[in-house]
Amino acid sequence: MCFPYLRSAGIAGLCVVMCLVSVGIGAHGLHLRIGRGDATATTLTGKLVFNKLDFIEALDQWINETPIYELTPEAFEKLTLRYMKRHFKVEANGKTDLKLEITEAGQGNETMWMQFRFQSPDTLRQIKVENRVLFGAFPDQGNVLEVTSTAGKQSHLFRANAATVVYEF
């Protein structure tokens, strides 16, 4: 569940509101994912956590070529990286698209997680983040990303109609 990652009252309040809104929608009516990032002079690193079944459903709808269950572990890993590169992007200083690296990944009973890194050749003054992960399968999906830097903590709720934000450092 997302609650161990909550550190700010704003995100906690948002989570409570989203839970209240989802009551009565179904067994899995809430589609909210919380991620954390840390920005240094030239690097954005962090961790994203997903509901495992939601992520597989999103991949399955995105790739209609081969059923997910028929993929080898290596093919699944390549597909996951391709999907993430298409749906989770970072641009540095208004001009440079940064390459997504998945540095580590794992899973629990109901979740899967990925640690990521975006490396910039230049000092980061701002980053533009586009986060459309799971939106194709779940139009009501909300993705929160909290970024910590020397400028403090900044967070944004990404929605299908608000999938990009600029973080200033």
C-alpha cells in the first residue's frame, strides 16, 4: 500500500480523498500510484511502485502482439523497459531528453517496483516530467511523484489530462 511512502500532509490528504471517492466503485476502484525521486546536480533517481496486476494489464493492452503469459522473463523485461521509456520521460533544462535506466526491480505479493535513474550531462536547473504510466488501461489512474532536491520537496499528481509538470531546482 502507498501509506509508508507518505511524508507530506498534502499527499496524505490527497490519498484520503481518493480513497473516499473510490468507495463503492469496486474491489479495486482506486488507481493511485506514489513514487519518490531525488534530484542531485546532474541526476534524478527514485523508486516507483505499482499494483502488479494493474501493470500487467497495462502492458497487455499496450502490446497486443503476444500474450504476456507467453513471454520469457527476458522478453517481459525488455517489454517493460520499452513501455516505461514510452510512458515515463524526463527532459532536462527545457532542451535535453534524458535516457531512462531501470537500475533495480522487484516484486511483492501484490506490488512490483522499479528503481530508476535519469542522468544529465549538464547541471539540472529544471526537469520536465511526463508520467503516463497505466493511463492507457486505467483512464482514472493518478500518479504522484514527490521529488526532493536542494530546493526542497515538490510533488505533482499526474492525471490523463495533466500528465506533465516542470520541477524547478
